[in-house]
Amino acid sequence: MAASSESLNPSPLEPSHPTNGHDSTEPPHQPAPDESKPSNAQSQSTDGVEPGEKRKRADPTDDAVEQALHPLWKTSLCSYFRRSNGACSHGDTCRYAHGEAELRPRPDSSWDPTSEQAKKLLKAESGEKSRPIEVEAEVLMTDALDGDSSDPDLSKCLLNLPMKWSADKLRNFLSEQGIVYKSAKKKKGMTVGFVNFESAEQVKRAIEELDGRSVGNKNLKVADVVPRSFEKKTKLAVPAPQSSQNTIKPPPICDNNEVSASTNACEDGDTMDDDLTPVCSASKARSARDVVTPLAYMPYIDQLESKKNNLMQTLKRLTKNARKACPNGVSLPEWILKSREIGGLPCKFEGILESPLVNGYRNKCEFSIGYSIQGKPTVGFMLGNFREGVTAVEEPTDCPNISRIACKYAAFFQDFLQHSDLPIWNRLNNTGFWRQLTVREGRTPGKVAEGGNYEVNISEVMLIVQVCTVGFDDGLVNSEFEKMAQAFSVGASADSPLPLTALLVQDHKGISNAAPADAPLRSIPISKAESHSRHETGTDGAEARINDYIDNLRFCISPTAFFQVNTLAAEKLYSLAGDWAGLGPDTLLFDICCGTGTIGLTLAHCVGMVVGIEMNASAVSDAVRNAEINGVKNCRFVCAKAEDVMGSLLKEYLNLIQKQDEIANSSESNNEEPTNTEAKGTSDNIPDSEDSKCLELENSKGTSGCLDDSSKGLDNQPQNSCTSESGTTSVQPFKNVVAIVDPPRVGLHPTVIKALRTHPCLRRLVYISCNPESLVANAIELCTPSANKTEKGNKNNRGWRNMSSAGLARHRAKSMPPSEPFRPIKAMAVDLFPHTPHCELVMLLER
């Protein structure tokens, strides 16, 4: 039996691949020759065994014999042994190590990568404990500790924490690990937490326990928090806070290895000291230019080519997802079948139109207020995402898309903040006062000067300062506003001078700087000597306006209204949309998400009537005023969410179109009847008389010249009527119904998509998108054939939470009511945002 057992188990001298499920990380090797055919190594032994003498089995515990074993003997851990709770059918003869004690180093002195020896060696070589700077390369949290610890050595950053964790969850986690600490902070949506300790022993133990510990699918990393020298120099120069309860001190800075010699440190004569030199000089610098305009390093022609290639890949995803969304039993649309002939594109892609102005083109800039990497109060752009622990701000002077005028106003405000008695907003604690500066520019029509300098056309500037007044004394706040207005006025008058039309303050109490459109606005008086404004500066900030021009039409813009940031490129965009829409005198044009009415008003002379829909009340008020200013009388603007009124508007207008013949044969007396109803009931229709209805709009109880509830007043209005000077109303038959949509980045609401899709009289749709991904998702629903049997979604299914926008669109397409789908005809891009990856994409859909 002994001989039998010996023949069944492989000899330690004859290592071979296991047959019991072992999976080793060592390289494959040739099995030993069979004993019946001894090799030269067996016939000519070097271990003292005479030729011809029977070889004795070696004792694996003998060190001398162990050296004669295979070079990879016991150099890898036995995975079967680990998975089977310490059981292996080979027993002691297994060539793999059963535990760390049996594990031997490999011939190249390395260890099994899965072993603790290898992990310790890797950790020692990489020096993770002595190199926290490597971790800090991604942390620029200048709002981190808020003065909780005077000793930077007792403050640490924890990286790779779950985003859903709150500060309480972090504290509970530290307590579970037995970590003693002084304070801990974390915010939901961030992957970074901050912990303060009371002694070096607590710090040492926390590093040993937390550094490298697995949480979820990531390993925690510990980084130092080291304040910058700028704060040390300027701490005494900054005025002391008036109240410790309402103010916060400039916070220590989460040191970062990626420090660029930006204008934050050097513009005002400050020089970077030696102690600001990064530990790792080879680290990659990060600047506002890299974050805001990542394509600025490329020639403009190369930027256009890069955007064109990216858009083509995005459009191909439309074809792919629409093919998947087609229901079973329904043939594929013709445009999907023909997509193979044009490289998988859903339609012909006609390239990209370049921007007439490449540098300094933005007429609206939103500057964040925070601290630079060096700890200096700064007005500019954040150097990354807040969720990644980045709140550091850098000045915008190197950003090519920002005008010189906007940069100067940011610099004026930054100089003012150096001596302000009110604190800067802390994004980690949600406390502070100064939050954001918005600069809006109005330009007069004219050609771009030589060298592409369009700043000579900037004639009006509106400044909007966002603050949070909660917990601050009104007297102190008013005093600071007066000083701020004086600082802007002096700066504007001393430089050139610069135009300054209006100065407003927006009081926003939310966490994010994205304030709602109805946030309170307050106008700050500006002395007339320094103000280049056509308007009186009042106390109601909502009345402040600036003007801009598109296609020689003057547009009045309120503080929060949407207006394309690149005016010259917007002219190309609207011209392209109008050309593709196939407009004519018998066209009814729906301008969905119309903003201040730019698209509808620029195309109004080509159509019979324009109906604009916009949810921002001040923007609708601007649209009404813009129509009056430019003498446009065939436009109507509805203040409501498109998803709330789109169905009613389409039904009302398109039902009238279907009754054209009956209306055309009706008597003139019947046509005069709706006039009285219109005169009394509607406040969202633009009449011919500028003195009658427009004044009623501004003085009515409705918001900004619109009905308070537009959806309720639709049924009683003859929406396609135009009032003549004699007071009679004639119904114009619209044979062509076109919709132009210009939605925000999230795309159209599903209800709007359903309304557009299910009304058969709407035959042409021009989609303008600033986010091609949203266009793809919306086009899937608009262009996918309806199923023979409509599927109802499962309300209890929460799988949609993990779906992409295209996946959600495919899911919603299954429940689309039976209707004729659109088909993509052609697409073209317009570069409204040079030096960035973004552009506007226009697609024509027909059916």
C-alpha cells in the first residue's frame, strides 16, 4: 500500500501543475520527465547519488535537500488551501505553500504578490507612510479645517471615502476602528474627510490603522494638511471679524503637491518663497487655464477637428441605442438600415462652423470666491470638483475665453476682499458671506476689430455679487455694500474707463451657488460720474437690464435671464436653425425654452406667428420687452414649464389648423367675435399697440407680464389670431408647423417629448443642444418606432437609478403611445465655446 500511495502522489522532486484547482501566480514551467525515462540530470547526479543506485525521496524539511528542489517550490501560496479552510489533498507534498510560514522567496528575491510579505515590501518601497504628499496631489481643499487645529501636524485628510458618507458616518467609522480624535468633518458628495487629533500618538495610531484599509471597493489614504506661507504673512493684515459667531477665519490649506506659479501668488508683487516649493518637483501643475479651457494648448483648427470626431462618436451611439430600442415585431426604420452606408451615423453630419471670435468671447462669466492654494482670498475659477475635495480658486487672467474687462472687475473685487470685514463662503461648513461674482457684458453691433479684439464693442456691464446674509448684522452688511460699490466705481473710472451699467446683490441661502431664478436681487447705487448706464439705478434689482444685439435686433437682458454666451457665434447658430426649419409666411413656429426670445424674434420676419415658451418669468418679461423694442408683432410668449403647457398649446393650435377650411369659409362677423375675449383674457400675447397691451403686461398682477397660471387660460384664447389696427381679428391658416427646441443641458422633459411626438401636424423639429448626450437620449424617444402594444413601466422598479440617459430613453420609448416617429435628416455643429470640449449641435428631424 505504501508503494501504491507513493505512485499516486507527485514527488516533490517532480513538480507538476496541480489537478485539484490550484491557481498560482508563478510562471508556467515544463513538467519533470517521467521516472521511467531518466534524464541526464537523473543519470548524472550531483547530490552524491551513484549512477544506477535507486534515488531516495528527499525530506522536504532538510535545508540541504530543499536547495535541490524546483526553484519555484513553495514560492506561491496555495489558493486551494486557502479556499478550503486549510485542507489540501496533496498534503505536505503540495508544491504550493500552505500559509505564510512555508512561503519562500522566488529566485528573483520577489514574493507572491498576494502574500503579506509582498504587501509589506511594496509598502516599504513606495514609502506611503512617509510620503503623504503623493496622496495630496488630488486634494486642494482650502476650506478644510476652519481653524480647528493650530498644529498642522495634528490634522489629516482621509481620501477615497464613500461619497454618501456624512460627518456622523465618518465619526462612527473612526470610533469603530478605535481611533481617538478631536474632531472630524465630511460632507455628502465628497470623497475627502478631515480629522484633527490632540497628540502625535493619536496621529501615529490613526495612520497605522487607516492607511490602506479597504472601505467599499477603495483603499483609504491619509494625507497631511499643511498651511501655506501666504496666510502666515497676511493673517495680521486682514481685519479682525466683527463677531465670532457670524464670521470664519481664513482656513488652513490642504497642502498640495501640484502648485503652479500662478498669478495668485505673484500678481500683486508677492513672490513664492522656498517653503512653497513642492516636495515632488516633477509633479504636474494645475491651473485655472487647464481646468476652464483644456483645449487652449491646441491650435483652433485642431480643436475643431477634435470636437468633430467626438460628435461623430456621440451620433453613432444614437444609431446603436435606437436599434436596441426598436420593439420586437417592428421593422427597423430606414434611417437605421442606411446608417451603415455613412459609417454608422444616424444622418449626414455636415461638420462644424467655427466661432467668429475665438478669444474673450464670453459675455457672461461666473467667478467663484474662495482661497487660492497659497491661502489668498481669490476671485476666479475653482481648480476641480468639490466632490473630489477641491475648493482652491485661481484667478482667471490666463483663461483665453474671458474678456479683459471681466478679468479686471474680478481683480477689483479680489482687492476689495483682502480688507473686507465679512468672511468668504466656506463650502465645507456652508457658512460665510461672499459667494460669487457674475459679470454680464452687453455689446453694440459692429465688426470685430483687427486682431480679433471685440472688447471695443462692449458698452454695458452688469455686476451681480452673490452673498448669504444669514446671521450678519444689517448695518455691517450695508456698510460693506457701500464700500464694494465704491471699489468698483473707482476701479472702473481709473481704467480707460470701463463701462459699468448696474451693480446688484443676490441674496442666496442655499448650499450650492446655483441660485434659483427668484432669489432676491437688490440694486446698489452707483455714482453717475462713474456709471456708463442708460438706465436709472433703482432699489429693485429685477428692473436692471443691459442690452446686446443679434442680427441687428436689440435684446434687453435681465440679471438671471438666459442669453447665449457667445453673441457672434449665436448669430450663426440661429441662422442655421432658421435655414433648416423651412420657414415661410404660413409657418407657425414654436420656440420651446425660448429664454429672452432670441430665436423666435430673429426668425419672426420669416414666419406667420411665433409662440415662445419659457419658465423663467424675468426672461419672459425680457422677451415681451424685446418684441416691443424691435417692433415685432407676431410673437406670443408663455411663462410656464414646457411640460405643463406644451400639450395644451399644440392641441389648441393644431386643432385650429385642422379646421382651416371651416374657418376660411366663415363670415367676417364670426371672426370679429374673439377680439373682445382676447382683449380681456390674455396677457401673454403681443399686440400691435405698444401703448395698450404692453403697459397692461407690466402693470398687471401676473408675474413679469405673464399669466400667473398660463395653463389655465389657454382654452379661452384664440391663440392663432393677430390683432389689426382696426381692432378686428383675422385667423391666419398655418399650413406648416415647426418647433425649434433649445433645452438646458439635461434635455427635454419626457412630457414635452411625448407632446411633440404624438401630434401628427408637427412635421419638422430643429433640435439645438449644448449637450450632445442629451440630444441622443431625446432623439431615441422621438425617432424610435412605437410598439404594437404599449408597455407600462413598473413603478416599483428602481433599476433606472443606475441607467444611463440613453438607457432611460430606451426604457421610456417602450411606453410611447402609437405615433409616427421622426427621422434624423442632418446634423451640424456650431462652436460657441472655443478652447473647451463643448459646442452646440443642431439636428433636423422630420416625419
